[in-house]
Amino acid sequence: MAQSPHPLRFITRLVDGNICAYDLAADASGVLSPVMLFQPSPDDDVVDHAVSDGFQHAYYATLNAVVCVSADGAEVWRSPFEPQSDQRHGHRPNCMLSSDGRVVWVYRPDAMAGRDRPDQWAALDAGTGAVIGQADLQTVGHGGQQLLHPASDQVLLDVGEGQDGSVIYRASLTGDGIELISYPWDDRCLIALSPDGRQFMTVHHEQADVAVHTYPDGEVTFALSVDAFGHDPDEIYVEWSGGYLTQDTIVVTLAGETEDEQEWFRHYRVDVPSGQVRVEFDARSENPYDLQPLGDGSWLTTDPSGHPIRWTDS
């Protein structure tokens, strides 16, 4: 398979209550086997997770904390979200590890959690859980997606505010804490970063089109509405799914309903240099969101066991 400039090295999945770590550096396809299993602390309800290089530690978010555990199951540290929230629904924190393994980035939907404060974006010391930097966000989000820039220490965050839209931020750490920049939209949902980090992909919040932007400024390189794929925009919409199959190819997902109200979806390849729709793409999945392009020509879906399946075109 083709190699991307900065390939994703490992991923995690929650399977049977364990955080499973998979090594993507191995040139393997088919159902992947975990190289390490981490057991969360008892009674913790894990909502997001990450793993360190070398698989020595796992980091996970619950509704009320971020926790680090070692491979032997010991809890290394716990960083609680104060005050504790008694609301079980409508807010989902997110955590991600920096490329050098030193920082855990955490999105906290504190407003929806009822903590009487704005949403927070925090950077924690991966070794101790201590707060390195923290920023107030002008959002009331239900959840967020963080993407690590492949060629720098910058991070992108998309905060989903339900019917109110979606806000995209960019951050990096400085000596004074977090340097925060917001993009000037509330109607675009972040989908993916290109393998070289020079572009990113978004879908309109109302699902009318897909766009490719230059990084970091966010200028639109091209945008494709539903009719560019040969479908009726009054009946068909773009899913918040897809990504970079390679540096020069994105996968875009369209969905709709048949006359008897059966939902359907199709994936399409789009050539990035030209902005032209190419052919349909068979993702080998029955769920439009069960698709994770890896940027090197391969992609992941999920086996009924819960473990990822790696596919290639060949």
C-alpha cells in the first residue's frame, strides 16, 4: 500500500470493556488483533480513549474525568472535571494524545454538563495529569472531535452544538498556555485533515455540500454540492463522514431514502487536485459512519467482534 507522509501509527477501540490498542505500522490487512489491552478503572464509563507510543499507557475520558492507566491495570492519575455532573446525556468529553506523547488534549462540554461555565479546551501533562493550559470556548457543545495536525504541534477541534451548528477551533501550546484561533464559520463540520496537513475537509452543517480548505487559513479550494454527484439536492444530502483515502483522493458519503422510506448511502471518490467526482467507492460497510480512511490508500471498518478491519484497494 502507498505510504502517506505522516501515517497514523496506532488506534484504539473499546471492545468488551477493554481499551484495545492496534499497531497500524504493521503492513497488515483484514481483522486486526490488538497488541495491548488496557483495563479501565472499575465503575468508569469510558466515552473516549487514546494510547501512548510504545503502548505503555492508555488515556480515557469519562463524563467526569480524564484518567491514565498503565498496561498492568494500575491507575496512574485522574484529572476530575469539577464540579461533578449528575447529567448522563447530552455531553460527551473527548481526549487525544499529542504526537510526542507529552500532552493530553481534552475537550470538555461543561455548559451542557451543567457546570455553570463555558465549554473548556484543556492541555494536560501526560505524565502527571496537571493542567498545562486551559481556554474558555464560546460554545455550548454536545461533543467534539479533535484532529492532530500531522506536521506540527497544532490541534483542530470541531464542537457540535446540535441545531445551532458547529464551530471549528485551532490551538497550539505556548509559554503562556493555549493559543486559540476560531474559524469564521458556525455552519461547517470538520471531517478530516490531509496526510500532509496542508488541507482539511468539511461538510456543511445542513449537509448541502462538501468542501476542501487550505490549512491553516481555511480558504476554500473547491466545494461540491449534491448535484455534482448526479443526485437531487432536494432529496439527497452529504453525510458527516468520509476523509482522505490518499493525499489526492477524498471519500465523500451521500445518503437519502427510497420511495418506500428505506435509507441508503453511497461513497464516492473525489480527485483533490482537480476537484472532480470520479467513481463510487465500496467501503465494505453497511454503516455510513463506519469508515475511517487512513490516508495511505487503506481504510478501517468494524468487524462484528468490535475489532477494526483494514481494507485496501488491491
